Amino acid sequence: FLVAASKLLPGRSSVSAIRKLKRLREALKALDVDDKRGILTAYGERFLFIPLKLIHSIEDRLADSLGPVTATSFQYEIGKEGGREYMRMARKAGYDITHVREVRKVAERLGTLGGWGKLTVTEVNLEKKIARVRWTNGVSVRNRKGKTPVCHFGRGILTGCAEVIFGRRCESIEISCEGKGD
């Protein structure tokens, strides 16, 4: 990561606040709260707000019950299906995922609005069918002292998204991990 110091320009924070409000308004337009049925929907799909600790509990139970290697595989494959669903939803929301600019928007908006963390698409090559994504503050990162990558679920989500974008089966590699202190 490259970190640079800069001075905050007058009015800059208000511009940022306005952008945040616009993004929140956009998200709320898509959200439908059905009090009678007790459900939330957006883009024609049902949603559920869950605490982060539930994700951690699922990861832990899989590892305890199946062992760490099998648990990793399960998390990855479950994530892939979720990623494919996210991209189907993005299409329903009007994103044209055949354009790199739109792919970047989907990653930024659905990643943050879904609470998954900060997603930045740093490279997409539609011809070579390669993508590189920086994911910070991912849901699986609990501390920064691990010995192996921990973002199997998230890696699966991104892989499922890539499969829809590229129209073919994909695999992914986590080249650095916040959970390892990278």
C-alpha cells in the first residue's frame, strides 16, 4: 500500500459527505422493507443483515467439524455461488458488467454497501480474463498475526463474480492477506 499525507482542502469534507449521502440514497432506493411479511429485498432479491460474528462462527464450526482444509474448500465454493448471485443482482440493478468502469462500480458499491469491506478493482483485462482486486477490511480478518491466508469465503465471492464477468470457470489466488499482516 502507498500512503501519502495531504492537507485537507476547505470544503473537501462536505463534498465527501455529499457523495456518501448520494450513495446511501441510491442504496435505500433499492431497498424495500416489507413490515407485513418481515423481510428486506433489493434488486428483486431477499436480504438479511447479520452480525459479523455469525460469519466467524460459521467459519469456526466448519473448521472444527470438517478440519481446516475441507473447511477452506467449503468456504471458497460457497463464496463462489454467492459471487455469481451478486453479479446477477448487479445486472438486475442496471450495471453493464461488460465494461471495466461498471465492474469497478459494482465492486465498490456492492462491496461496501453489503458490508464486505473496501473493494478496489486495480486491474481488469476482459480479453485475457484476468482481474486483480484489493480487498481491505474483509469480513474474515480477525487479527493480523496469522500464518496463512484467511479470506477463503471472500476469495470465493470474487471468483464467482469473475466467472460471470468472464463467462467461464475461474480460480483465484490470494497473493497477500491482511490476516497475515501483509
